[in-house]
Amino acid sequence: MQHDQKYTGQDFKVVGTRPNRPDGIDKVTGRARYGADMSAPGQLVGLMLRSPHAHAKIVKIDTSRAEKLAGVKAVLTSADLPDLTNGNAGDYATLENCMARDRALYDGHAVAAVAAIDKSTAKKALKLIKVTYEKLPHVTDVDEALKKGAPQIQPACDGNLGGRYEFGHGDIEAGLKEADVVIEKSFKTGQTHQGYIEPHACLATVGPDGSGELWVTTQGHFTYRNVCATLLGMDIAKLKVTSSEIGGGFGGKTHVWIEPVALALARKANRPVKMVMSREEVFKGSGPTCASSMDVKIGAKKDGTITSAFIECRYSDGAFPGIWGMLGGMTAWACYDLKNCKSVGVDVLVNRPKVAAYRAPSAPMMAFGVESTMDMLAKELDMDPVQLRLKNVAREGTQSSYGPVYGPIGIEPTLEAVRDHPHMKAPLGKNQGRGMACGFWFNIGGQTCSDLNIGVDGTVNLTVGTIDVGGARASLSLIAAEELGISYDDVKTTIGDTNSLGHNDTTEGSRGTFSSGMATIFAAREAIEVMKGRAAQMWGIPVEAVSWENGHAVATGAEHGNLPPLSLKEIAAESPKTGGPIAGHHEVTADGSGVSFASHIVDVEVDPETGRTQVLRYTVVQDAGKAIHPDYVEGQFQGGAAQGIGWALNEEYIYGEDGCLQNAGFLDYRIPVCSDLPFIDTKILEIPNPNHPYGIRGVGETSIVPPLAAIGNAVSNAVGVRLNQVPMSPPRILKALEDA
Amino acid sequence: MQVGLSGPLRAAANGEASINIEAETIRELLNHLLERYPAMQQHMDIGIAVSIDGAIYRDNWATRIPEGSEVFLLPRIAGG
């Protein structure tokens, strides 16, 4: 059934409140089951053998000694994973990344796997596999990889160019001629990992009839099912995937890594196989975000009007081409109303792991270049940086830098909120600096399917297929309660397995509450139609004479108006005698997601002796469209800012001359801990998305976009020298001070 | 109606930044686009998103395009 998705501006009774999340007690008591918490009788332990070389030809793999070891039940190489991808380049890249074929393309690339009765035996078996490598020249730096003569990583690519994407409008050269001031600067960002605490883990079973089951930590169990079935030649309907609780994903659990291998091992061994990545494997063998290198040029008139804006950003995709340059190119100038702008996103192959999405993928790098240069321009013009941005801000009706004309958007209100925030007026001390920056992200919708079932006691089971990565079960329970007119406590939301619902796209692109929220609204409305029919039956009146108000069926019209309303619980109690179970169901392609903007303020103190930066105060202002559960909206704002702080100050993949990763662990790759962070203050703005009944926009990603630049601006203001490379680690700050 | 093309799609449409196509739905729009510019198939395989009056549609090809709408074609967007 088609429903009108347009925003209606309805008043809310339950939505917007802050009840406890339904999964909270399980998580704090340890009862919640994550990827590694499931076991099966007779299960084996699966382990992966990984390349110690950055780039090498695999001459031969001898598994004979491992196969003979007592307790080993299966050994796997690429020979066990034939190419069934039917010419699909993306699927083939996934297959090759899960298990190297003729070449190992990065340090940590999987080359073989074993399944054995215990971990100790599996480890011994790995040592017995003899791989003969022929080392090849490697390249891990994004700019070096584009130079003539650099080692070529994928034969099908032009050098190591994975793709080049241009966006914009107008004439940037003509715009430069109009400019009174031109600022030009180059920037770099380090490669970072999403840093989810739970490693990749799964339990795979394949029966003799070819039917399989996979228990897995993932952001998209339907996608995992489809990809694994394709790679292994299984029928989609014969592979049931159940998602565990997820201990963080942030984009890194949108792709398969060990899962097809675990299923292939289980099929070969005819026993369940459990695989759990070590932290070192997570760093080396899963998908971090890109490193980047970029050049920015902005021209402006003396009054601050930008006449020309250009950026080219080169993204290191790892060993396989991705869409990261394209995504970054679309986001670069999205906050501004520009007559002449151009952004170029370039995908570059390097001998590093296959990059995966990381929260607003590619946007933080572009924002670092753009928003840093905006601050440099403000300084040159002797203009307040917020005023400069407001002078050029995009509004409803502006042609975006990526093409379309904007509908109602929130960048101007976020900037005004920043301008008026007490944080901006608080005094600063010695060695302290303040910075601000803006950010943009698209958000997406996608395929979604939800079921809502009402028990005879009037409580409600809502089953959705989008993974709950940040409190979505609470938000969706609120939405169901709002629609049905019942208490939040009467709704229990669970994530269904792949056999229980139609396809749901992966929880990525900040789509979970937007799309499952829409499906929940319409599933509830369908259930209400059923209940109106049941009430009409109980009263013996036409269904047309029944309306639904505040959780009750109400008889309308002069003829029936004296009938007392029937509550949802009363109707549910009678359901066995009025037609059986009461349910609502909805499937939808939830398009029309609203774009999202944020502006951040940060204060830092830099120790000039050590170069260490302490974040003193941080404020996030972001447009949520409608905050269904404000606690979890604020949690997303804070989480993105915290990850951005780590990216800005500490986090970075460090490669040696040998092309091998030198800091594959949390001791040497330092994500922020509590003592590194102040309380992150938030301000939620609500500019409704016109294409969602409740006005919802995605909120999960935009908050990681501004921090790199906001902190860069703050540090530069604190030390008086422009920092143009993240992470702004103590040695880099000291060097910048020395060079000044 | 005039349909804007974002940078990466222009090469497949002989470098045009904007083209004229008559269509009532996204499906009709994309079908006519492909008939006229077969090179657009490579972008269709990866995915094309359609912006209608600023709202982005990635998948629902049955979506009607209101008369007078601002229509812009983009590469398909993903996220984390």
C-alpha cells in the first residue's frame, strides 16, 4: 500500500521524550550477545593466515603439512573460492580481498585459512602452511602512488588512478580575476580506523543440504547474506543470517571480511566454524578510511564574498578502487552559496587495506581543507570566521556545489546558533585557542521492511531489519507507541533475522531511524486499520463509522456516538474471536532523505614545551530534522565529535619503509579515552525534512565532518601557526613551531 | 523538462551539463536517458540518484516527477 511520505507537522505525545533504551540493561550487565558470544555443538576455530608483505606474488601455497595435523578439519586457499561473480567487478574485488589470489596486495591480506578443533591447533596449522612469495615493489603514500613509475597495484587501472570525479559550476578562473584576496594551501590527513571496540566475529554453519546459517556482528545482515551467497554460489533463501548486538561499526561493518571464509570453511569441514579477528587483524585486515592529500584555493572580495573556490583531494583507497573520491567531491563546498566552485575527488590505489566507509565517508578530509582555508581567508580579511561563513552560506533555493537546488536546510541556523552561543564569548587563557568549522552530509534512505504484531494483552512486537547501532530500538518503539497511542513500555522492538523479513539495506548513511521509522509509521497505521475493522465488528457497526484517537477506536456519527471507545488492549483481547492476530506490515524504498549540516566550536590548550593538545571545551550544533529520542541524537553528535577529535590529534596508520603497518594495536594507535575529552555539549536544531512524515533527517554521520578543521583552526589560533596536517600530534606541532 | 547532470555523468552525455528529456517518472527518465546515451550504462550499473526539487531518490523508480520540478542526476550515494 502506498502512503504519503510528506511531513505533516503533527504534534507528538511520546516522540521527543527520553525513556531508557530497551537494550541498556543487557549491555551493562553483560547479558547482551555480541558476535563472539555464540557457540554451536562441535564448532571449530577458524583462523586466517595473512601476508607479511606489502606487495608480493604468491608463487605457491603448500598446505599439505597443515592438512595432516591432527585436529585440523579444513584448510582453505583461493583455490577453494572459485570466481562466481559473473563479471561483477565489485563482487570480484570483495572476493579477492577476502582471500588473495595470485598476489598479496597489502600487509595483512588473507592468503589462507584453517579450521581446527581449538585455537592452539589452528595456530599450529597456520605455521605449517608454506607460502612462497616473490616480493614486488610497493607504494603506500597517496601522492607517491600517482607518480610515473610507481608500482602498479591493479592491472586494469590507469597507473594507480582508481577514478577522478569533478563537481561544481561557474568559472573558477573568472572568479579568481574578480577576487581581491586569494588563499592557497595544501593539506594532508592520516589514515584512520573506525576503532569499533568489538572485532569482527561470526559463527558459520553449512549443512549437508547446502543450507547455511551465519551469526555475525554487522551493520547489514541482509547485505552480508546476499554477498556471501553470491561469492559461495548459494541460494539467498538457503542462507539465514542473524545479527548479533554490535559493538560499534561506523561504516566498518558494512562490508564482509572473514564471513565468506568462515562459511566456506564450515562447508568444507561440515562443522560449525567460529572466527574472531584479533585487534591486529582488525587494523590490518579490515577496512579503515582513506588517507588524503589535497590542494585548496579560495578567492574573495574584500567584503568576504567568495568569488572562486577550488579543491582537489586525492584519497588512498587501499588496493581496490572505491567511490571515496566521488563522495568527497560532492561534499566539499556544500555548505556555501558559490557562483564559481569546483571540487575534484581522486581515487588512488596504494598497498594498504581495502578502504571501507567511515561515518560520512570522505567528507571530513574535504572539510579539513575547505574549513581551514576559510579560517585563513577570514584572518586575511580581518573578518570574524562565523560572519565570513554566514556571508556565503547556502540556503533554501541555493544551487548546491554538487548540483541540485536545496530545499529547506539547516546550515544557516547552525551558524547563527554558533554565533550566539555562550561558548563563543567565553574568555580564553594563555596557550589556548578557539576554532569553529562547518560540515555536511547527504544521508540516505533505501529498502526497508518492518512487521508489527499486537499480542492479546495489547503489547506490541515491532520487528525491523535495520541494525540498531545507536539506540534505534528505543526510537522506533517511540514511533510505534506514538502512532498506536500506547505507552513506550508496551512496545518491544527487535531486529529480525534474514528469514523473517524482506530485504533491508545496510544501516549506513544515517538511514536507520529515517527509513525504519517510515516503515514503522505505516505498519502501525495498517494495524490501526485492522483494529478499526475489529472494533466495528465488536460494535456491529460499519467500519466507516470508526476512527482511531489516542489509542482507542471511537465510534463516530450521531447514530453510534454514544458507544464507549474501545482501547487497543480491549480490541487485542477479543482478537482471537474477531479474525485472529492483529498485525501491520510495511515495505518501502525510503527515498527523500534530508541533507544534514552541523557547525562545531572547540577550545584547546597547546603545551608549547611538549606540543600536546588538550581539548578544553566542545560544542556541537546540528540539524536533526526531528529528534525522535533526543538522548540518542545527542549521543550521535557526541560520538562523531569524539572520533573526530581522535582523528585530529592522535590517530594515524603508520607504515614503515617495508610497507608494513607499524602500529596495529590500541597501544600504538591511540583513540581518545575519557580523560582526553571534555563533556561534549550539544544543541539540537529541528528543521523538518519535508519528505518524512515526522520530518526526520539522519543524524549519525555529520558530526564527524567538522572536528578536524575546527580543531585545526583552534590549534592554529593557539600557537599562531597554521597546522595543515592531521593528526596534529605533538611532534608535528613542535615541528610547525620550529619552522615558523 | 531540463535535467541537470553532475560532473561524472556528463562525459557519458557528450559533455552536456543539462539535457532535455520528457518523463513522468524516474523509470521513464532513466530509460530515455539510456536510449539516448548508451554510455550511461556504466553509471547505471554503479547507480544513479535522482534529485527532485532537492530531495534525493536513489532507488524508487516509480517516483513521479512533478511538472516544473528541478531535476538533477547524481552518482549513487553511500554512507557509513
